[in-house]
Amino acid sequence: MAATPNRLRQLRAFCHAAQTGSISRAAERLHLSQPTVSQLVKGLEQQLDIALFDRHGPRIELTPAGSALLESALPLVEGIDRLPDTFRARLGEISSGRLDIAAGESTILYLLPEYVKRFTDAYPQIDMHLHNVTGRDGLALLRAGEVDFAVGSMIDLPPDVAYVPMFSYEPMLITAEDHPLAGRESVSLADISDCGLILPPRHLSTWHVVDLVFHQHGLDYRVVLEAGGWEVIKRFVELDLGVSIVTSICLRGDERLCTIPVGRWFPRRTYGAVIRRGRVLSPQARTFLELLDPDFARHAAGARRSVHGLHAARGEATEPARDFTGFDRSLA
């Protein structure tokens, strides 16, 4: 089938409709009327002689044929739409444009500030947006093309995203300075089980990891307080209301706490970039990712579908496939 002058408009309308799951939302993105977008998509279906969407009232879902077309068409559409930025980057210019990053609270609070400062100092004209989301919400933004990439911690990877780990953090027991365990170089799980624990809410993953580890070792434990967010947890531990198990990313060193490594029992956590497979990264996005990891291009090229595989690919020791974010199963 020969290409038509309208083909790019059709594919662009199709891609945005597929990403958003809505003709009306695609129309808003493209600054077109809803009937125009609907007609573009229907015209493409007629020319290809196949249904690209299953329609359920205002909601649409990709058919298997639609999914196959999206995989082929999206890199082309994004490549064309990003052509001006890509061309300027080839000339050594990335002084303008927009960068959208999805990240969870812990990533924004503890990991990104230094890199955001360096990036904005170097490229003050780039409009940067940080979207504070975790889990499904972050992946939804990524799939919808509303963010360039996400930064966070991932364990369970769906097939349409790739994860490139960049940083690794230790699990730590934290206590008040005058707690009986304070000052010890190491503790046993039995020592910890005798203390009251302060944990994130029960439906979040830290609780489940703690529960798993203690039960694997035949130990009971006691939770004295549920609290959301590491800063809140650290504050209550400082007041000696209990002890907690956190990831070292949240420890700045100026807290009135004692810290003891517990990596013997609890898994390390990696943080890195989460990218939609097939996405054409903008020059702004690639520059920021290379700031996080100067060898990003090579690591991204070898990215596999699991953290276990990524560690093995780099020759690193693999960790048990257990989640330890304290916020969600992904993008903490």
C-alpha cells in the first residue's frame, strides 16, 4: 500500500489514541477536534483493512493488530516529531526544549536533587518537570508518552519497559541514639524481633518483605506504629518509639540516629532509569540520563527484562527478587 500525504497525520493520531486510550484525550494532545482524530484513525483502519481498536463507548483498546502497528509506528512518529531537537543536538545544541521525568517521593527527595541542579545549571533554558508518582501511576505516564522516562526502583518489569539500574543502596536498621541496640556493629534478627518496629502501612511492600524475612527464620515480630514516608519514620525512631528497617538512600548522616547494616537478611535496592521499549529518547532526556550514568548508552543497550538479568549481565552478584521500596512495588 503506497503512502499518502495524510499518512503521518493518521499515524500520529493513532499513536496518541493508543497511548491515552481515548480519542478525546488524543484530540486534546494534538489540538484537534475529536471528530478529526476519529476520522484519521478510521481512515487508517480502512486503508489497512483491519481494526486497530476495540471500541467500548468512549474507551478504546488496541487489538493485536493495533499493538503490532504501535510497536512499528511509534518510533517513527516520535522520531519525526523530535527531529528539530535531534538536529540541534547533532549540531551540539540542546539549550531548549522540555524534559519530563516520573519519580517517586524517595527518588525526588534523596537521589535526584544533585543531578537536577547540575542539569539546570548547564541547561537553564530547558523546561524540566518532575512528576511525583509511584507504581502504576508512573508506568501509566510512561506508556502514555507524558514523561520521557522514570527514575526509581523496579523489580517486576512488564514486557513493554526496560530498566537500567544505576545506583545501589544497603538495607539498614535505624534506632534512637540511646536505644539498647545503638552502637553495635551488627545485630541478629532475634535482636530486632525483640524490638517494636515502625513500618510503612501494611499494604506497602516493606511490611511484606519484613514479614517474609522474619517468618523464613521462624521469628515473631511486633509492629508498634505504621507511618508513611521515610522522613516521618526516621522522626519517630529518633523519639525512640521503635526501630525501623530502611534503605540507605534516605540516610543523610545528620539524623539523630544509629544505623546498623542488615544486608545479611534484607536485599539491597537498585535505582535507575525506566524506559518504554521502542521509545525514541529526546536529546534532553539522553543528556540527563548520561548525567546519571556516563555509560548509559552501553548499559541501556544491554538492558534485559529483569533486575536479576541486568546484574548478571554486568557481572554483579544477583540479589533475591524481593521488593524493598517502602512505598510501592515500583518507581519508589
